[in-house]
Amino acid sequence: MSAPKTGIKVIVVGAGFGGLCAAIECQRQGHDVEIYENFPQLKVLGDIISFGANAGRIFYRWGDGEVVRRLKPLTIDLKGYGFRIHKYDTGELHKVIFDYARDDLGIPIHLDNPVTEYFEDENHAGVVLKNGKRVTGDVVIGADGVRSKARELVLGYFDKPKSSGYAVWRAWFPASEMAKDPRTKEFCEHGDTFNGWIGQDVHFLFSTIKGGKNCSWVLTHKDDHDIDESWSFPGKIEDVKAVLKDWDPLCTAIIEKTPPSALVDWKLVYRDPLPKWISKHGRIALLGDSAHPFLPTSAQGATQSMEDGVTMAVCLKRAGKGNVPAAVKTYQDLRYERVGKVQKTGETTRDLWHKTDWEKFDAEKHAEDNFADVFKAHVDAPADAEAAAPLGMSANPPPSPPKRKQDNSVQRKKKTPLPLID
């Protein structure tokens, strides 16, 4: 059932996950929407992307579950590994969403139409295309990624991206050669798999997908390369092998099966949280990576951009055509704190993996090395001294026993306490 028309015209710049979701949700809520995209054609590029349950709730609303039925064959279900997330082939997943927006819903998607300029006044907002055409609407959503042109208008200055201090080598390729090698064939013989190795300042994640027919891996490592000009380069197999030379030999075996042409060296761009996501007149808003780029270790970047789109669509519907600026400001307020907290998980997870002290703890050696000092402190203490709190703990006075209530009734039978663990 279609929502009542609101008369609000929404222009979305960018046909990535965030832009597509924003457009789909805006149409669901009754707005008129169209998308302008820089790329001349859709490219189905292989890689792995993660979505949590919060994205699943959004997908399930589209087409009465039809979109989810189309996505299911493309997924690695990680519930068997203890995770409530799904991993997908990025390119094929994107094509499903793209086709649903364009073909099923009839949303106009204008490919090969780069946006060169954004503009707004109190009553309208719009974009200027490379061919000189001006497109005007009630609100513009800048979902054009980490190098967003909308960001400069919103902030009033150019905000240069900075290196996160890390980069990712990533590759996607058929698993045919993996299946022939006794060292790696196990990954191709048991359907989809998800495997990880973690070390100091490095983690390596490897997946097989489509029943073991394709595979993908990512290796996150330290990198301080200047990303002023570009952040994506062809990778070199020998560089990857050098980082993994003292690791599990299985890792090197996987790398050796990687076609050199499939390897990309991707610099992880990061930005400090922006002070605001919306323009002066409240008619241009940033969404997804243009507002808050995520590190891959958060596993939430695409999902949070989808949440942005859902929130914007609802705010516009609830506010109505006469209150677009207030709706856009409400979108920012509803999303800003949550996104900031989730964004931080990318850093905390990465540091948890990369900064762990991997030296083995030897209990016998620890006891031998530290016994004398600790034992002496107890031997030298007065004989009547109360036992001190263990080292590293704060001594708190024991709680006072609860006062017993006067009970003039018949004595109750004492109950046997229930066990704490079933």
C-alpha cells in the first residue's frame, strides 16, 4: 500500500547503499525522489560487506520481504559462528538494491550525471550538473561519499580527509585454484566459510562464498601513506606476503592463490566527527560516509547510512512540506549521538584486536618472580592485623546486615535457595 503523497521533492546525490536506501525510504513515505550518480554505469565489483539486524529490519520492509528473498542466496550467514550479522558480496548485493529501486519502484536514477555544485535558499535547494543543468527540489541529500561536494557547502570550508593510520589490502577472485591446493581446499569443500587471524597491528579475514566457489580476503595493516590525491591503488602480492611472513602458513597459501590483478591497496580514510551535517537554510543534508565515514572494523558503515535514510524519510513525512528545514534539523538531532557512538566502535574493535599483549602468561614464572615481595609484606605485618584486600582491589566495608522485620505471625518454613545457575 502506497503512502499518501507529501508533495516533497527530494534530490539524492549518490547511488551507493546510503543514497539508494534514502531514495527507497523517501518513496515509501510518500515523497517524490530522484537520484543523480557520477558513475556512467553500475559496476558489480566483488568484496564482502556486513549488515547487522538493524539493517535486516529495513530490508524486510521492502517489497513485503521480496528484497530479502533476493538477497538470501548472496549471503554468508554467520549465526553458526556466533555472530548476529550477515556478510554479502558487495557488488551483487548493491545490484539487487539498485534494481529494486529503479525497476520495481520506478525511482529515476540518472547515471553519468556528476554534480558540480549545490545551492539553496529559504524555500528550495538543488544541484548543478556537469552539463550545466540545474535541478531544484525541496531538499537535497548529499550521499556522495567521503569526498562529498555537499560537505564543503554545509561546513563553509574544505574539510580534507586524513589517513586513519591503516590501510587494507583486499581481493576477490574465483576459488578454483584454492580448491586444487591440499593446503587450502578445505575452505572450498564445506560451503561458505568465514575465517580470521589476528596479530599485532594486523588482522586478516578470509571468506569463501557461493558454496565455496568464490573467495574474498581483507588484510588490515599499519600505513601512513598520504591520501591527499587518491586512496585506492593496485596492490602488490610480495608486499602482502612480507607482512604475513611469520604468520600461519595457511595465510601465505591463500595469498599465493590471489591473481595480482585482483588485489587492491585501499587506504582507510577517516574524519573527525563533523560539527554539523546540515546547511545554513536546512535544505541540504549529509548522509552516510559524507557525514560520518566508518572504519571497516565497526561492521556498521553501510547499515548506519541506511538508518540515516530511514530517519530522514520519516522526519520529512511527519513535518510536511511547509516544515522541511525543521525536519532536516530533526534528522540531524535524532542521528548525531547514535552515529558518533557507533562510529567509535571501529576504533575500539581495531585496537582490541591490534593492541592486545600477545605474550603468553606463565603462571609458574609469575608466582616465582613475585612471591618474595608479596610474601614479605604479609610476614612483616603485625600478627593481629586484619587481612588486607587483595592487590589491585579496593577494600570496602562489609555491608550491614539487613534489619529483621517484627513478625508476629506463625513462623514460616525456611525456603531452600534456588541455584544461581540452571
